[in-house]
Amino acid sequence: MKKKLNILFVTAEMTPFAKTGGLADVAGSLPKALAELGHDVRVVMPKYRLIKGDFEYIADFPVQLDQSVETCIIRKTEVPYKLKGRKKGLKVYFTDSYRLFDRDGIYGHFDDGERYVFFCKAVLEMLPAIGFKPDVIHCNDWHTGPICLLLREKYTDDKRYNRISTLYTIHNLEYQGHFSSHIINLLNCSYDIFDPEKAEFYGMFNFMKTGLVYSDAISTVSRVYAEEIKTQQYGERLEGLLQRRSEDLYGILNGLDYDKFDPETDKLIEKNFNVSSTGDKKLNKAALQKEMGLPCRDVPLFGLISRLSGQKGLNLVIDRIDEMLSKDIQFVLLGTGDEYYHVRFREITQRYPGKIAIHLGFNPQLAQRIYAGSDMFLMPSRFEPCGLGQLISLRYGTIPVVRATGGLAETITDYSGDPENGNGFSFADFSADAMMDAINRAIHVYVNDPGEWERIVIRAMKQDFSWNSSALKYDELYRHIIDKRING
């Protein structure tokens, strides 16, 4: 019988409380999967203004930032989930500071460096207050990197902390948290750490680099992305460090919350369906067309749900949108992001009424209906650490058309290259020509061979990208780094 582990999962965002991207979905689902393995898992995140609720007060204590002191209030709630048919509660803690976190939005403030130094310090100071001693602290993305640094530079002689192992997970290497060297003062650390071998990065303090340097192991969210980030093309100037730590770098594919994303029980879609009733997808398609103001026709309907940024390959779409919409297809887009893309897609909608419909904003209810009602799901990303969109679309029998990078390459098998196992259509080169070739191949099968298309849909829906397999890999990795810390 394996020993139960105490795991603290540290994140800047988590569904259902605050979300800007896939990190929130992972934080909302992976800890539950780990708890189902028998572990005591707790999650901690900042208490942003947008997080509403009557949460339980646990404790308050001072947090020193340079020469000043901020008060941290710890609040707690539980997120319900089911374990073997029984109702359970995942413990979630919030670090609350009126001055630093009671404001609109999550990121993008002038003092984000100070805010997340406070968060990292508060997480560690919280542990005695809540009576929890983790075997592993699982840190996620740049906001949490200094936790790994503090444990090794400030807490190494404290018996309450010096046996805690750390896993640092990269969800997106592009966002690293660059700030001035004043961060060292806020951390109350020696300037010895402002060194190229530690926290210094081209004259700046780099939050993510501290996680990469000081953690016991590093993981990222797909096996392919773990290899990509060791190259100059994808390494964001950290490829040298990642190459040096290659033996401690692991790629573990993100999973999907199969209770939340289930076409058989989803209350947000027009008609529930499963692998035995895929014909009911057409009812969801008709409802989506009506909702978005498109004619109810049986033509290929492409969906795209994305943060509107250059990373997502939207320039390829804009470059070839005239060619795409000259075909007998429809296109639905949901997303928000860079104003450039807002303007361009509004212009395109005016040129092609009845063929393209857009919703510029965050709308998770509409997202579910796009996943359920579309025929194809377009993800032409320049890079994609894992991607959840393609996993959700597979679950709903909506066939992905993707660029083969990161997690997209790991999860989508190109039908044209492997008709027996293909679950989507992919292209390798980051070019508009390659994207259009994949789109045309998908359209051809949909229009000319409905029976084969149905087989691809059924194959997609039968695949298992739940957290079951990945949670076991995290379990194995946690035990490895605990053993390494204890036994050297």
C-alpha cells in the first residue's frame, strides 16, 4: 500500500473562481484527480475582488515585504466533487490582502511583482497556520516560482520546511514574470541570488527562472512541448537552462474534467448525446446556427474558441479568410484578446454576413454550445503547450483541425496520414498554405464520405483524455522527487 501524500497545489487561478486560460482548468481538475488516488490535496490561490462567497476565516499573520509589513488573511472554502459515488470537498485556501488583491482584474497591474511576492511568501507562512505540512508543493507558472527559491534560500534550516519537495510546472513558457531587481528586496533575500545562474535574466529578475533553477523537478503539460522548449525556436531564451536540467524535465499531458465536459449530461447544450447517438449533434448544430444568426444549412461548420493573440495562429486565418469563406462552409468564433483581432474579425463579419458569426468576449455557456454544435474545431497555433480545446472538441465529436505542435501534436493523429487511427486533421508548417490544405482535406471527407466522417466522429468520442492516466504520472513523479530529497 503506497503512502498517502500531502500535496499543496499553488496557482494564480482556478475554476470556478478566476480564469484567464488553461491553468485555471488544470487547477480546477487535477487536484480532484490526485485526491481520488487517496492523497490529501489542498489548493491555494489569491483572493481577487471578483471572487465572491462567504468563505471561512482561518487565520491572519504579517508578511514582510522589504521594510514594510502587509497583513495576510487566510480564508477557506471547499469545492464539491464525487469520489466513487460519494460527495467530497476539495479544500481551497485564499490569501487575502485588501491593498494588493482587492482590485479589478487578475493580472496586468503596475505592481504585479510585489503582489505575487506577497502571494508566495503568504503561501509558505500559511502552512503552520492551517496545520498542514506538505510532502510536495506543486507550483504552477511564473507567479509561484519564488516559492522554490524561498524554500532553498530562506527556509533551509527550518525543520518545518526543509524536507518539502517542489515540482514546478510550466503551462506557458512565454509568460515569465520579468521585474526589476527590487524584487530581491521584497523577498528579503541577499543580492547573491541576482546572478545569471540563479534569478537574474538579462538584467531583470525572472519569476519563472527561479522555479526552473530551484525546484526539485520541472514538468510541462505535454511530452512534445517538453522537447520543444529545449530548442531556440520555443525556448524563450531559457532553452540553455532547460537543456541543463533536462534529466529533471518531464512532459505530462493535461487531462480533461470528464464530469464537466460530458455531452451526455451537459445542461448547456440543446440536445444531449453520446457515442451511440451522434446524429443528435445535428440538433446542436441547428441550435448554434440559430443562436449565432447563421442560416440552418447542412454545410461544414467550423468553430474556433481562443484567446485572440498571435500565439493562436489567427494571422493565418485572417490571411486566408476570403478563400475559406468562398467555400460552402460556415465559421463561428468566440474569444477576446488583442484589439487588432477584434477590429479585423468585425470587418470580416460585415463582408460575409450569413457565413461567419463572432462573439468577442468570454462566454463559457456559448463555448459549450460551439463545442457541441460545430463539425470541425480549428486550432492553427504557432505553439500550444497542451491545449484543452482539441480535447473538449474530441469529447463532443467535433473534429479538430490543428497545427502539429506541443500537445496538439501529441493528441491529434492526422486522418490523411493514418486513416485507421486518425481523429483529426493536422499540418506541420506554420503557414497559411499548410492550414488551408488541412481545412480542405477535412471538408472533402465531410462532404464526400459522410459514412467515413461518422466513423471519425465515433473514434474521437471513444478516446480517453481524462485525468486518470496523467494523475498516476504525477503521483509517480511526486514520489520520485520526495525520495530524491530524502535520500539524495
